[in-house]
Amino acid sequence: MPDSQTAGKTSTHSLTVAELLVSRLKEAGLQRLFGVPGGGSSMDLIDAARRDGIGFVLSRREDSGMVMAAVTALLSGAPGLALGTKGPGVTSSANGIASAYLDRAPALYVSDGFGADELNYVSHQYFDQGAVLGPITKQVSLLNGDDPAAEIDMLIAAMRDAPKGPCYVELTGAVARREVVAPAASTPQGLRSAANADALGQAHALLAQAKRPVVVAGLEAAIGDNAAAIRKLVDTLRAPALVTYMAKGVIPDANAHYAGIFTGGQAEYPCVASADLIILAGLDPVELIRKPWAYDAPVLDIGETRHMKHYTEPACGLYGPIARTLDALGEGLAPSGWRALDIAAHRDRFYDAMAYKERPGLTPVDIVKRAATAFDGRPRLAVDAGAHMFSAVAFWPGKEPLDVLISNGLATMAFALPAGLAAALHDPKRGAVAMTGDGGLMMCMGELVTAAQQNAKLTTIVFNDGALSLIDIKRQEMQMPDLGFTWERPDFAAAARGFGCSAWRVSTEEALDSALQAAAASDGPCLIDVVLDPDGYLEQMRSLRG
């Protein structure tokens, strides 16, 4: 029998703000946290996570930790979490936060904050951290209000609302350790409705008139059930479909309707220019290169949200959950006038534009194709910014959404290695391959130590061409003299072995194939240092971008 004094009362318990933040994120699906801790609230968070069964991965740089958190968020569908110290930790993290912001990844960054006593010494390390990160985050919070649970729930909702993106918490040690009453579990938000009937009717009219529609899938297409709904649309229309870099795999490369990659450049122009209706399915304008919209056909824009700053003004826009919108739109659609032979011709034209002409020695296309064969498409691929990315994204086979991970919104270097590491930790059996240039690897090489410490099933392939090749291409186009964008090729394999990875340095097809086979059979971190000539990048980029 209950005690008469306690009968009818609801028992409560207290917990710290750090524990509350971790528990709320765990409710939302948090799997692990990343970063470089400081001496303040970050240790409280790591300890709270440990007690809640959530592991911590020590990255070697703050920006890498945020990239790992963002990629984990994309793959898991749950918010990611990265942390760092105040001052230099915040500024070092900014590139990873900007990448999450423009790549639409729902990840939370938490840094140590300046307590009231520290603000007496404003000359040391102090700056307005919220003001610095505010423009590249969706919300900033101190969690020092009367209802921190409500603040946390608002942050999680902001990260998940389209367009998705990161939030920032500046958390002092005193606030992290402040005890609050444990609140009830947060209430899930209701589903947003699909596009309205008038817009759906207008879209149906556009589709009924179109004889040669073309579908372009973007990053929002990779979310949840969106890919399946877009594949159904493409199969119903029997129309050519292109994907952006971040939508690679939404329409599988092996699909008969796949027509190549869309960047806003030249390689896709013959296909898209022949359309009488362009259907943008989840395309985000951050994915396109900075060039004017080249097409006169009307545009049907289907997205999670309307992007007010866009390359084109659509004839009709359908905004809301994409899968539900396409279910509502799909009734009564008829096949288009496209012939399978014509779609295949556009696909072949794209691959021909991206191919290297006959030349001696290893080419980036050779490396990607041989790696895809050796790994048989099993691992995810993470790709760095740089000249090698054209070959990597074009020739690595995409079968499912997020088979290829790339920073396309920010297009930052030093992305592939931490992104690949996050993917390998997210799915240890599948593992990951990271393709990076030598310039990009030198910016984050310490994460090879992280990969070794975690014993991650990750193979890093370095396109070691001794140059900042993508920038040097632009120098060549401007017909300028050598401006110092080249260097003696480092021996990355020797360094990787010193970091605890298996490693090979290769320069021939035979040596590459042998190293790839060994790496594909390994369950631990590997690096293949491929020495190659940068000739050919300029011609390939002109074919892709014009």
C-alpha cells in the first residue's frame, strides 16, 4: 500500500543540464559524439554520455569532429553531436559547422563557454562566439534559461526543419552542472501536409502537356522515403533522370533511366536542353555551380521547402514532405515520349565526357574504376573536394542514397577522411572508402590516427599528384605562369604506417590492383598512396562544367 503522504503524487528526480541535453538527444537517436574537448562543459557532456551508453570519439581537429557528427546525422537520420573548447576550438570548428550548414546536416555543436568570473579577463581567448557562429547555424543557445528542456527541444526541431542544418550551444561548466527537474519525454512533432490541391492540379497539367520531361534529383531526395517515391515517378514517366553529387544513388547508376550527374554545367546540357519540362525533385540551389540557369523549359519544383534564392523561377512549386507530395501527384501519370535508346545515348554521352583520353600511366578514372571493382561496391564512398572528385562521383557506382558522401554545399577540402571514418563507424560491417587529393589529406592527416585508434574499416585512397590541382587548373585557364601550387610528392604511405595503418605506395596498374585487393580484404584502416600525373584534369573539367 502506498504511504498516505505520498499517494497520488508523481515522483520526480533531478539531473544536470548536461545530462538533460544528452538524454534528449538520445531520445532523438544520438549514437555517439565527436570532437576535441576542453576543460569545461565538454567533459561533463562526455561523462554524461558515457553513463548513458553513448560513446565518444576523440578527433584530432575540431572541424573534423563536426564533419563526423554531420555525416553521422545524415546516415542515421538523428541529430549528430560534436563538441570543443572555447576560443580556438570554436574558430577551428567553423569550417565543419559551415559544411553542415550548407550540406543541410542536422548536427549540434557544443563548445565551452565563458563564465561570469572569466569575463573579467576578456583579453584572453575571448570573443563573441555566438556572433561568429550565428551566420552558419540555425539557432544559438546558452541553455541558461528557466526551461532548458524546452530550449533543447527547440534546437532539435530547428535542426530537423527544412532546410536541415546545425545549431550551436555555448555551455559554461556552471550551466552544464546546474541541476534541473527531469521533464517528461518530448512530444514528437506532427507530420507536415503535402502540397495543396491547387498546386497539385497545376503540376498535373504541366505533366500532361510534357512529352519529354527530365527529372533532376537533389540532396533532399536522399531523405527517408523520398528516393523510393522519386524512383517510382521516374519509372512511371520512363524519363531520363539525373542526380546531383549529393543525390548519387537515388537513381541507381544501373537504372535504365539514369542519364548522369547534374551540376549546372556542360556535361548534362544535351539531355536537359532537350526537355520540355524539367522536374526538380529535392534539388537545393547550394548544390549547383555558380552559373546562370541555361534552360528555357518550364520547371516543376518539388521540395521539402521553397528556397527563395534560386537559379530559376519555377512554373509550379510543390513544397512539403516529398514522398507524400509524389504519392498525391502520382495518380493518373502516363509514360512520356522518351525512347530507351535516347536515354541510353545521353548516359553514354555523359560517361564519354568524363572519360580520360588514351594516355600512359594511371589516370583518376582508372583508379576509381579499379577501386570500385576491388571493393565490389560494398563500402560507402566519401569524396573530398578537388580535381579527383569528377572521376570519383562519375564512376563509383551508386546503388542507394548516401552511397556517396561529399560536401557539395560548402565543397570543402579535408572532408573525405573524417566523413569516411564516420561512415565506417556508423556501419562497421560495410566500412568506407575515402578518396582524397594530397592537398586535402594534408589538412586533416591526423584523423588517420583516429581511424587507427578506432580500428575503423576505412581505406583512404590518396590521389598524389603533387599539386593543388583544381586551383592549378584555373591558373592554366587564365594562362598565368607557375604560382607555386605544386610540391614534391609526400610519402603518405610511410606516414600512415607510422600512424598505425596498413599502407601501400603505388604508381602502376599492377601495384594498385594488388594494394586494392589487400585493402578490400582488411577489417582495419588502410591507405593507398597513388602517385599519378595531373595532366588531363583541365580537359575533364571543361567537359563537365564548360
